Amino acid sequence: MLGASIRNQPPPTPPLPGDRRPPEPVVTAEPVISFEDVHLEFDEGEILRGINLQVMPRETKVLVGETRTGKTLILKLAAGLLKPSAGHVRVLGSDLGSMSELELLAFRREIGFVFQEGALFDSQTVGDNVAYRLMEEGVDPDETEARVREVLRFVELEDTIDKLPSELSGGMRRRVSIARALASRPPIMLYDSPTAGLDPVTSQTIITLILRLRDTQGVTSMLATHRLQDAFGLANYRFDGPRNRVVPADATHGGQPATEFLVLRDGLIYFQGQPEQLRNSRDDYLKSFLVEARE
Amino acid sequence: MASTDRDLIPAPEPSALSFVVEGIKDRLLAVQDYTLLCCRALACAFTPPIYVPDTLEQSDIIGVGSLPIVLLTGFFIGMVMVVQTAAQFVRFGETSLTGDVVSLALVRELGPAITGLLVAGRNASGMASELGSMVVTEQVDAMRAMGTDPMRKLVAPRVTATVLMMPLLVAMFDLVGLIGGFLISYFTLRIGAVEFWTRAFNALQLSDVAQGMAKPFFFGFVVATVGCYQGLTVRGGTQGVGRATTQAVVVASVLILVSDFFLTKVALFLAGGKAF
């Protein structure tokens, strides 16, 4: 049932040139992202109260939980947009808490961040939004143009290149946001509720994009969502590069993709494990959470 | 049981004293944050990378965009000054002094102060609302997430542009104010062009011009930094943006008038050795 919307998928999206590159084998057991007893405190109190997690290369960590449990804050900590009150956040081996803002600015180019509402620059065209990071890095204009068109083609929005964000629908803005994050081909992607407020068909398109990135580009990612169908879709399906479509993640294709769920509650990780473990859990809170989330 | 009893006891209501202390602490923290923003804006304005296209765009918005209201206001301020002072000078038969008064008042005081207030009303509010909207829609976070320092990209161009445009706007205000004053003097007091302009120029000393042209640099810095600070510290969504916009105009205007007093004292002291 959870994957029903994924099965009724739209026509396959055009491939990125990078799609032809087979994922490289995992050569390191070092986590790409690790949180060690991370606390985060604001004036109104402590929001995160000791988070420990690790995201391994090419793994997708799905953060689920009720609203105001700190899902977005964990993503912002992983991007270095916030600093922990206590504990350590390490990304690609660097302790973000000990880095200056100047060092963090350079470091963040390794990370693509998709914000909940897209956070597109509303005074710039779609093309300029997607080209933003490349222009900041001083990439040659011809190469920038080619890369912008490439990623916009990937999200099937090449024809919107000269439009302003206000002329796009909510789902299109979210896809442009993904294209913008992808433009510099970062090894880590962080998605903050990428399907929030979108209709099921558009949500499915976004999840398909995320699957493609994970399975054809080998991107390590964290995704915060309150939509369990999206989370289970990520766990139960994979993108078949040669066939250019989403297929069930069965044993014949290397088994389940490396997707792990984290359920947050009261500033702590209440559950961490495989989707099946969550689904079969006998814990009362998890059972009620699953029921409420499906409703 | 003990823990249950403790849970039932309501938290003590904050006292009036704690409200005052918290209020003072908040103000002090705001001053500290504003000072940090000023220091970082200055550092970013003089160290690479400098966003020259953004600075030119802001110069156009702030300088050219403010020109119509500055010219219109300057023209009428010059005219109203003559109308007000002429009535007094006629009583003493000293209408020829009109050029002196208009020129001194405009160049030393009214030009910088009124232009500062006009630019604060137009641009500090604009900066606060623009940056505030970017904050609440996470555009500033997105900028940081893409490796761009908002202080360099957003604040430094606005500060540089305002600081550079303000003296030019004040010069235009002074010129148009004098033209307005001359026209009223010519048509109502029958003061000739040569007499008016000769007295207007002769009344001014280098220190007067220096004072009148130094203040706008400071006022420009105040307008831009207050506008940017209020915008970047927005809390509470669109309602917060509205509050920040109002606050930006109020704080910038008050700071301009307060600092004008102290700058005038310093300028007079440097020019003549005495502040009075």
C-alpha cells in the first residue's frame, strides 16, 4: 500500500550524464555524517537532548517524527547552519562545531540543501537560481549554462529557465530547489520535508528524483519528512538506471537500498533501525505514530 | 509523592524587576549584535571578495532612486526657509542676509539631516523589509548553505552604496535648496542673482562645507546598518517583517538626529576650538 503511488509512476525522467556512471563500490567504513551526543538549546529550552547518529557513505537516513521534534534542526546542524550547544557534529571527518563561519562557508559547498519551501531567490530567474553556486565559484559562463540546463533537464524543468519563481507552482519550485542543490554535484544531500504541502503526484515525482540521485549518483543523504509513504517509498524502491525507471528493491538487484529510519521524540532518538523493524515494532508509541502518520 | 507535589506547584510569576532586568539584557545584547554587524560590514567592505555588481545595483536603487524626493524636498525647504526668515529680516531692513542664512543652514545642518531622514524613510525601511523577507523565507539560510556569506553579499554592498551615495544626495539637496531659496528671494524680496549667490558663497567657509559633507558618510552608514540589522534579525514571519520595517525607520531617524548633535559639536570644536 505504501508504495502504491510509486508504482503508478510518471514517464521516466531524462537521464543525467552522470547516470551512466555506475556507482563506485563503498571503500570506506567511515561515516560521512556523525552526531555524538549533540545537544541544541535555544531561549525557550533544550530542543535536542543528546542525539547520536551516523550516516554511512551512500546511505539515506530518514528522519521522521511529530512536528517540532527537531528534524529540521538536525539537518541544519549537519549543514553547519547551526552549531550544537554541546557534543560534536562531524561531516566528512571535519568537526563543524570547531570551524569558523568562514571555514564553514567553504565547507558547505560539499553539501546540497533542499529547504522545505524551496527558498529560491525570488528576485532571480530559475536559471540564475540554479546557476548561483556555480557563479559564486567562478565557473566559466558557458560551462555554467550547460550545467544549469543539464540539472533543469534532470528535474524536467528546462523550459522554465527564464521564469521567476513566483511564476512556478509549489511542486515546480521544489524541483528547482533540488536542481539548485545539485548544480555543483555535492556528495551529500539534505532534504527538509521536500514533499510537504504537495499533491501525491508531485510528491511522487520528487521522491523519484531523490531515488535517482541516491541510486545512480551514489549521493549520501538525510531526509526529514512527516509523510511515511515517502519514507517507505525510499526504503522499498530503487531507481534502475539502465531501465530508467523505479523498481521494487528486491534481492535480485542487490537487496534493500541502505535506508534507515530515525524516529524523534522529545529531543531524543526514540527509534533507529530498518523500515521493517519500525513497521513490525510492538512499541505503543511507534504503533500509534505509524497509524497517525498514515492518516 | 514529593515529585507529584512539586509538579502541582505553579511556577512563580516573573517579578517586575525580572522584566526590567530581562529588558535591559535584551537591549544590551541588541547593541552588541548591532556593533558586531557594523564591524563585520566594515571588514567585508574592504576585503575581497567584493560584490561590485551588487554594490552598483544598490547605488542605483539608493542614489538614483532617492534623487526625486531629495530634490523635491530640498527645493521646498530652500523656499520655505526664505519665506520664514524674510519676515524677520524685513523688520530690520537686512534682507540681503537671506543668502547667508539659507546657505549656512542648508550646507551645515539641514542638508545632511533632512537628506539622512529622507533616505532612512525610503531605504532603511526597504532594506529591512527586503532582508526580513529573505530571512523568513529561508533565502538567507539558503545563501549560507551554498557557501555565500550574507554579510558580504547582502550587507556590505548596501553599506558601501549608502555611504557613497549620501554625500552626493546631500550636495544635490543643498544645490536645489539654494536655487529654491534664490527664486523666492528674487520674486518676493527683489534680491538680485549676483547679490544672493555672492553672499551665499561668501558666507561659507571650508569648515562649513567639510562639516556638511562629512556628516552624510556617517548618516549613510547608520541608515544602511540599521536597515540591515533590523532585516536580518526579523522574528515572527510577515508580521515580524512589518515590525522590523517600522523599527528600522524609527531607530535610524533617531540615531541620525542624536548623532547629528554630537557630530556638530565635534565639527565646531575642530573648526574653531570651541563647541559653542
